[in-house]
Amino acid sequence: MIPLKLKADFESKSAPYVVKLLPTESSGADGDGVASVRELSPGILTCTSSNGVFTYYLQGDNEWHGDVVLCIPEAGRVERLFRANSKNNTLLFTERCDQLCVMCSQPPREIDSAWRLPLYEQALGLVEPNSIIGISGGEPTLYKSELLEMLNRLGDQRSDLVFHILTNAQHFSESDRPLLKEVHAKLKVIWGVPLYSASKVEHDLIVGKEGAFDPLIKNLFLLASTNANIELRTVLTGLNALDLPSLSSFVSRHLSFISTWAIMATEPIGFAKANHHRVFFDHSIMPQPICSAIDICEIRGVSVKLFNFPLCTIPGPYRQFCAQSISDWKTKYLKICDSCSQRTSCCGFFEWYNDKWKWQNVEPLGEVG
Amino acid sequence: MLPKVSIEISDDFVDYAEAAVTRLSYLYPNYEFALQGHSLEVFPIKSDGRLGDINEIKRQVFYQLYRQRIYVETLSIRKSLYAND
Amino acid sequence: MISASNYTPLRFRDIGDELLITNEVGDFGLFPLDTVERFFAGTLPEKSVDELKTLGVLIDNADSWQLMSLARRLKKQNAVAKKVHYLILIPTLRCNLTCSYCQVSRAPLAASGFDWNDKRLDEFSAYLDTIEPDHLKVEFQGGEPTLRPDLISKIMEICLTKAKSADFVICTNILDLSPEVLKLFDREDTVISTSLDGPLQAMSSNRTKDDNLSIRTQKNLEYLLKSYGPGKVSALPTITEDNFSNFRELIDTYIELGFQSIFLRPVNYQGFARKKHAKMHEEVARWNNYYTSAIEYIKERNRSGYFEEFYLASLARKIFGHEESGFVDLRSPVSFLSDYAVIDFNGKIYPSDEARMLSRIKHVDLAVGDLTDGVDSAKILSLNSAGVNQVHEDCLHCVYMPFCGIDIVDDISRYGRIDLPKADTWFCNRHMFMFDFLFQKVQSKQRDWLDLFLRWARRSTEPSNAYALFS
């Protein structure tokens, strides 16, 4: 576990700002938006920029060269927005959401954080070339015009960036078509869009919003018509697991334009933990729906991936679909994993996996082949 | 030789009867189909085994009526489905 | 409940004791026999309503995403290729065999004036300039193209210069494997296609008329398979009624040689047109009987490895796997010369190889241009206009319309006309039979067949648990 929000001591209480951390001796350390950093001892940094001086203490990951951080002097806090040596940098665009998914790992909060958005854009201007940037929430498209316009401007300045944006796709409309097209022409954006069931009743129930299904499907067509790159995401829960084959048939029939379909194991935190009795599903003893869904995709030529499923919990022939999908800062391996030969190619477990959220068939794997 | 068959056509389908008769006459040249108001009469001219018994004749007549109605009623949606935009 | 604005086209047909219903793009479902009657009477059971909604037949409103999905898929299914990417070339009409079913599409070995000359090569090169090909697949047919390895080499060179990339198929009787021919076979961009009608005796009676020649081709085939592997060599049988009883030997021959696929297609005696349709029905029934026995046997042989009947497997891939088959003669709308062209020894351009044969016997002239003067787009247009099953009065109500096509050339070759009721044509009867066969297995849930269809659809010996594709 790597904490991303850290305590810091600021010399002056200015308004929030973002800086990129570079060592004092490096060239560019005195550039715009850059803090020149002295590492007093490992993990303890004093950072000086035109905005002032602050000191903070790294935890979990002591590599900081090229990090971009958000400084909130009033709160005495530094947020590590972009860690230069991580592939899992995600901006929490807003904590507000119009859906209330039964297994949400990041339950929404009605907090107005619109003040952060211009700072995020500044931060994105500072990140290392060719970075992959996640944008998540809450529901980012509650600030849809801010989001699309930001992407459009970044498309001019930083077309090297790749964005991976999680959205429930409820809020797009025909009028967004031109801007979406423009953005997709400039910038690679992967839209991660959740769909939980082929049945609208079941989908609406899972996302806690009546009437969510139809606009979602419609907007997937809209996105596709603007050359969007779409990663469809289905979190597997006790509510929808058995209907996965019929969802697979639906996806391959109607939504074959997607780039990938990600079938995902639940992240056992937030609402998932609270709703354990409805959400928990032990695929390790009942992998059939997953296998069937994959078979259907294989036949229909839809690319499919398994996210957050440790290799040992998936039958052998289907392990090739598993991806190392869990963000580094919240991955863990179990004691039993020590003797597993596949550990380095396995996604591992969520930090919050425990005895109350336990799959039966977890075991070390031998050498392949 | 089969006897003449008379089939009553309900109001819902009477608009499609003429098209159905044309189609039936083309598909089954060994039968004569005649429309008298709400009644469709089928005369076998020569049994060729293609329209077995009376029930089979009735079924094929109704199927043609359904098909004509589906065709007419879905034509505008169909055109819009094929329209390229 | 039913009004003209809340449903999309549906088609239906009795299968067993259920009603098969398809929508405009070929999604299907099995319903109670009285479903259409109750559909119009407004007395459908809730289950049927839900299933018709799933098919996009019943829609909630004119703004439904189901309409967007249908439109998008229709566009994809009916997309017409923008460029020619498949060429069949006949560099020579001469042949060193006289097969019984090929009296018309060959010239004697010693005849002159039946090979491409330098002028033809130049014209071909100029023709490629007009189509600006991206990737080109080129099939050398004949006659026997390996009589002129020098010509094949030159044509390959032209193709590789004019197209961004190209690969080649040499269709050959493999009677003579000269060093020049083997050099062509060695190329990584080239595969070999040959005729194989079964064991020795079938080869002799159909093709070589001489057991010694049959043995030679057999040895050559074994040699090619040994040197290049089965991925490089494919074989195609020509099946005449005389061979109907020998299907086991034919299939065994293919399996023993290591082939994973056989295309069981009936020979079309070009020009020996059938006069009476009563006879047509008998003839197609004989073929369908033969075909049924053969694929039953193929199913048995699949217990110990992968082996497909190519046409049925292709239909399964199309219907259940949503794969476009690409068969030139199973298309609708027909779009001759949009992606595919045949160029004869004399430079004439045809929309298909059957069309070339048909013209050869002067049944009808289906040439749509030549290398010298280019293509005749008015003639192509008039041929295409008869090839749209979505509007053809015989096809537009057919439950199999979304999967089927129209083969004008086959109709002309058999009946000399294209306006015979489709139900009286060989093409329609053969395809109705095949579609019925597939859907009867679905309706009766015959696991052994369904498993086989899934394996073929996935091109895999592994069993698939994808039964959702059948409902």
C-alpha cells in the first residue's frame, strides 16, 4: 500500500498549487511549475518553488524524481497526483456521482471540488512524456464540458498523453458529437464504461439508478460513432455472475465495436464490503459463467480480458485472458503466494482482500508447460 | 382431388389479402385463389403435393397474410434502417 | 399493442414444432408455432414479448437503441468493398489433363494462342494501376497454370510492384513438379491448391483416365504435404453423382493426408441445363441425401480430431459467429467486381469463375470488360440489380434472408434465365436445406451437432460452452 495523500509542513499558507519535483542540481529545476527538491534523508523532501517552501515525508514509495504533486497548504497536505515511476496514475476528477453501484469501491460524496480541475490541467501539462493518465471519480462527466474542453486543449499541447477515463456514459448527448470527434482525432482516449447486465432491470438495480441502461447503450453507440476507443467493464458480483453468458452474447451482438471487454472481480472495499451478502461471488469454485462468456467472445471475435482475477482462481486454459490490472499502490500477495511460480505474471490481490472476502481455491501454481 | 376451401379473413388483414393472393397464385400455380370480400377461396386445379391438406392450405394462406402485413407495416422502419447517414 | 411503428421486420418458418423467427440482421429465436398469430392479436405471452424485444423486433419507441444497433449491423453486413483485392487469373487455358467434368475450360496442351503474351502482361500491369490495390490475393487458375512458371513469376512480380502487398494461390493438378514450379511453391507468399477427388480409382475415373497418372499425382501430393505441411497445401474435390456412394473413402482420404477441411460441392455441368424443374427437385434431393450422409460421417470422424465440411462450417461461423463468409456466390447485395475479378487467358474480365465458364460455352456472355478496354460498368450494374435478396420478392419474406445470397450466374447456368421462382432453383433448394439442417439441430438441441458447430465456429478442437449463441 502506497499512501497518496501525505502530511506536509508549508512555510506559508498560500492557495493550492501544483508542482513537478526535480532535484536541485538538475537542469530545469528552476522552471515554471517546478519545485527544486533537496532530499534531507531518504523520503524526507524539502521542496522550493515560486509558490513557497514545503517539507513532506514519503511513504511506501520513496522514488519521487519527476513526480507531480498537488499542494494544499491550508490543509497541510500534499497529494501525489502523478508518480513518475508508476503506470497507475489516476485523477479523482470529482467525488460526486449520479449512480450508486451496489459494489462501488469509492462511494461518492457530495463534495464540490470543481476548484481542483484547473489545477489538474496544469498538472497534466507537467507530467512525463507518453504517460498514461487515468481519470476516475465519482463520475467525471458530471463536469463534462470542463472535461472535454480540457482534453481538447491538451490534445493540442500534449498529444503524447494517453487517457483512460472511467465514465458511466449517462451524460453524453448528440451535441457532444463534434467535440468528441475532435478530441479523438487529437488524443488517444480509452473510455472505460461499465455495463453489468444484458437485462435493463438488473443493470439498473446494480447501478442504483432507474432508467440508466437505455441511455448507456445509446451513448455507447454515440461514442463509437466518434471513433472512441471503448473498454467495456463488467464487475462480477453475486447479482450478475450467472447471467454473464447472456451478457457476452449481448455484447458480441450489439457492441462488437468495443476495443475490449473487461470482466472484473469486485474490489472488496466501500459498498462492496458493506453489501457483502449480495456482492460476494466465489468464481474460484464456479468459473463456468466466466469461461462461457469468454468462449462466446472468442467465437464472435470480441477481445476479452479478466481484471483482478488471480491466476490460480481461473481454470488453466482461460488464464491467458488475465491481466495485471490492480494498481500497484493497492496490490498485495498472500503468504501462500510465496511458493507460486506464476507470481510475477499474476495481478495478485487487492490490499483489502481478507478472511471475510475469501475465495476457496487459492493455491500456488507450478511451472507452466 | 381436394375440395374447395373457403377461408374467412378478419378486418385486420383484409387490406393485405389482394397482395397475398397474388403471391399465393405465383407460389402455387396448381391452385386457384379467389378473393370474395372477406372470404378467400382456394380451388385445387391439380394436386401436386405441395399443399397437402386443408389445414396446410389455411396455414399457408395466413402466413402470406402475415407476411404482407409485416412487409407493409415495417417498410418505413426498414427503409430508415438501410438509409446511410 | 402491435402498431406499425413499434416493430421491425421479422421473418418466420416452422422448424420442428416451433417457429423460427429472425430479425433483419439474422438474430434468431424459437417461439411457439402460433406466435405471429398472437403477435397480431395482441395476446402474446410475456415470455415471447421479452424475447421479441431481445431480438429488436418489438421496440419501445422510434428512439430505441435497438434501431441504432440494427442499422449499424446492416451497414457492416452490406458494406461493399471499395477496392478489388482478389483476382483469379488464367495465364493459360492449356492443360495436360482431360477431366470428365471439364471439357470446356481447357485447351489442348499443344495449342497456341491460349497463353498470356507480353502485351497482356502490360495491360494487366496497367489494369492494376487503375485499381490501386492495397493487399492483393491472386489465384492462378487454368487450364494448368504450372505449364507456364515463367508467366506466373512475371505476374507475381507485377502484383508485388503495384500492390502494397500480395499473396498467391497456385491451383494446379500437380501432375508435373518441375524445378521451376517447385521454386514457385517454395515462396513464403504462395500456397498450393489442388484437386483431390478421393482415392486412386476416383482420381482415375474423373480426372486422369490412367492409374499411372493418378499414382503420380498422389505421390506428388504426399511429397508436397511432407515438404511443406498441410498449412501450405489445400485440396478441393469435385463430386459427381457417380461418386455419391464413396463419401467415406473420399473423407478418409482427406483425413489420412492430414487435411482439416473438405469442401463438398456439387459439380455444375455447365451448359447441360435442366429442362424440367421436377427433375431439379429430384436432383437436389439426391445431392442433399448424399450431403447428409457425408456430414454425418464427418461428425463421426470429429471424435478423433478436427475436421470440417467447409461450407457448413462457414455457414455456422456466419450465423452463430457473425463472421462474414466472403463467398462470392452467397452474397447480397451482389456487387460484382467491387472486390473480386477473374481475368481470362484472352484478357476478358468476368465477375466470377462460373461466369467465365458459362461464357466459354457461349451460353451467355457474362464478360464485363477486358484488359484492353476496361470494365463495362453499365453491364455490371444491370447484373448487380438482380442480386439483392433484401428486395427480391421471393427472398424478402424468407426467414433465412439475412444469411443467404443470390447467385445469378448459377441460375443462368442451370436455367438460362434469372427470373425463375427461387423455390424452383437448385441454389434456393440447396441452401434452404442447409439452413434447415442447422436450425433443426438448434431446435432439437442435438448436443453432438451443436458442439460440432461451436468447434467449427471457433476453429478449435476444444469444446466451447457457448450455447447462449443458440438462443
